[in-house]
Amino acid sequence: AVEVAGRVSDTSRQCDVIVYDKIGGVTLLYDDSVQVYPIDCVYGIIEVKSALSKTEFLDALEKIKAFKAMSPGGAVSQPVGGGLTMFHSRPHPFGIIFAYGLAGNSLDSLIENLREWEKEMPAALWPNYVCVLETGVIYHQRQPFETCLDSDQITAEAWPIALQHHKDSLFQFYCALHDMCAQMTLGPVEL
């Protein structure tokens, strides 16, 4: 079980994959069956599903929502050399859903499920990306051709779109993951 611990005695639901700052971060607990990481060093999570049914999709959305709700605000400081320190807003972590296939549904039906779910949720808790292997991807955009992968770009003005990438969906997923990690300024990213 992999979990993320928040600052106020809260923990995420069990996560499938976390992306964290291995160099500057810490592990609170690490053994054969349980790993716990503090929210401050986690870039994001990836929920993995074998077959993405509506039920599995909603479960993954709820896990991402719980994880993102733990995200602290405030500022991050980074030494820039010469005794100087740079302060910037703490980046909000990302939440991704990765599925090996669909379960009798389509990307279009997932978009409809996502739109319905997002009506009740603040944009800060929405997922950043959904990838269905060998099928396609779902992400948000605000204007035509303005891709919103970074959590801070996803606002109430954004809407989800689906692209049928078929065999290129894994490549698109990897590129999006790299772009999301590049936006994080918590430290170096090792993919």
C-alpha cells in the first residue's frame, strides 16, 4: 500500500503510483507492505485501472479528489546561489488515471461521466489527465489548442476533451507526464 500523508493528520486513500521528489523528499514509512510519503514532496499520483468502467472511473476520480484536497498552499523557497533564495507559489500536485482498456464504454462516455462529476467539484480537484492504452486520452483545455495539464491551469473555464491516439496513447501519456513534472518546482524529476 502506498499512501500520502497530509499536514493535518490526514492521509490519502491507497495510491497505485506516486511521483515524488526522491532527492529532496523524505519517506515517512517504508517497508515491504506499506510506504507513506509526505504531501510536501509528492508531485502527483497515477491511478491505474485494468478496465475503465464508469464505476472504476468514478473511484479513481474520488481518489484524485481526496489527494488534491490535501495539497498545502503557501510558498516554496529554493536557494539560487550567492546566498540568495527564491520564493514562489507551491505547485499543486497532479492526478492521472491510466487504464489498460475500456469496459464496454468509450472515451466519449467517459467525457460525459467526467463532465457530470466536475459539475459538483471545484476545478482544483479535477484530474489532470486520463489515458486509455491503445485508445486515447482525455485532458482539459480552455481555448482551442490551449492544453491545460498543469493543475494551476485547470480552472472552471476549462473543459475536458478526448483525442483518439490509438497506438500513440502511451507516447502521449509519457509526454504529458513529463510536461506535468517539468512544471513542478519542488526539485529534479527522475522518470
